[in-house]
Amino acid sequence: MLKHFVTFLALFALLLPTRARAQEAEPGGAPQAQSSTPLPQSEAELARGLPILRIVVAGNRRITPEDVVTYLRERTGQEFSPEVLTQDVRELYNSGFFDDIEVDLERLEEGVVLRFVVRERPSVSAVTFEGNSEIEKDDLKEGVELKANTILSPPAIRRSIQKIRDMYAEKGYFLAEVESETVPQKNNEVEVKFKIREQGQVSVKRVTFIGNESIPTDELRSLMFIGNPGILAFGSGGPFRQDAFERDIAVISALYYDRGFLAVQVSTPRVMLTPARAAKRSSQSAAVATCA
């Protein structure tokens, strides 16, 4: 029985052109006339239209062969198509479960056998945090997208880093830095560590208003938590907190409604960071915010 083998790398179809043109130079340097040189068809092209005898899955550990096959359009008994195979490999890769995928094609006289060799991504055994003191670890674990006992996902790690930054920004730590480290473990598992540098809490330097023609600035400022040292007596204008900031926006809107300005619009305020004026300032005021 005649057998033929070919291996496909993930996301690439080995479809060779049936013809190629070659141009050779004579010893004198003048090129010869172009001629067409036929090239042999690839195994994928030779297998086109043959029935698929079997689909085999290898290399999987946690994911069952049945789950792998659900991502495939190729089915036993169907005619083989190189283009469909390329789409199947792409779908498997986009599932997020695999780091690498190869396909071995065995061409027999009566049909073809497809063997999908996969390398699974590691699973996350634990998610840990270092350097956090202002936010509890349990709150960080609940807030991040990446969880233990899930498949390692680089996009999920990036989104979790951004989520941690956002959580610190809500508490006024706009300068917090976060990086991740993936530590290999046994049995194709990893521990993901988030290393945090909280830096100093941002204090409010100045609150300004634009467009308030009917209500004086002093009256608006007196209603605010943000930038009011009488309420948040810390530094020049108190620490910035996102929850207090949003409360102030709602209070300003309510004041205008009470005064009969039902069509008033309070635009989303801008928060601008400015560098600290002196290196000797405490870490609690390493930066200041200007709100407009």
C-alpha cells in the first residue's frame, strides 16, 4: 500500500505553485529566454478531494480529543480540502488553548488520515501579589481577570495589569506601577506574580471651573470633597479619590437642577498630573492633580 506523509505547521498551508519561471544567464552575461519549469504538486494538493479516513489528536493533556475536534470543520468521510484545513488550524489557535499546532497528513490510496499534534498552554496554578499595602490581596484577586485554575492567557495578564492600575488610580495612586512575572511549575502549570510599586498618593493642587456664569466658583468649590482641605485635611488640597470626585460631579449637577438649570451639562472633568516641585516632599504628595 502506497503511503505519503506531509507535515503542516500551524497557520500555514503548504500550497506550492504548479509552475515557476527561471531565467539563467549565459557566460557572456546575456540572459536566456524565459522558460516554464513544472514543479511537483504538494501532498496537500495531491490529497485534495480524497475522503478523510480518520482524524487523530495527539499531545493533548487536559483538553479531550473530542473538544479539539469540535473546532474543526473537517470531518471523517468528507472530502479533504487544504483551505479548510488551514482554517481549522487557525480556529484551534484562536481558541487560546494551544501554544503550537502541527498537522501530519498521511495520504493513502483509499483516502487521507489527519493527525493534529498540539502543545497546550500552561494552566495557572496560583495568582499572587507583591508590594501591595493600600489594597488588600483579596480585593486584587477579585478585581483581576486572570484567575487560578484557568488557561494562561497573555491578553488576560495585560488586562489584569491595567485593572490593578485602575484600582490604585481610584484611590489616588495614579503613579502606581505594575508588572507581571510568570513562574513555571510542575505538570505544565505556572504561577503568575503581579509586582506592585504603589508610589505616592496624588494630592489635589487646584480645582478650576469653566463656564459657570450663574453660580460663583467659590460656591461650587465649597460643596466639593476634592480639593477642600477643610474636609480632607491633607497636603495642599487633600488626596485625590475617584469616588469623591464622582460624588462632586453629581452634587454640582444637582445644584444646577435646584436653581432651575435643567439643561445643564457637566462635562467629564480633566485630571492632569504635574510633577512634584521638590524631591524632598513626602511620598504622599509625590505628584499633584489639576482638575478642570
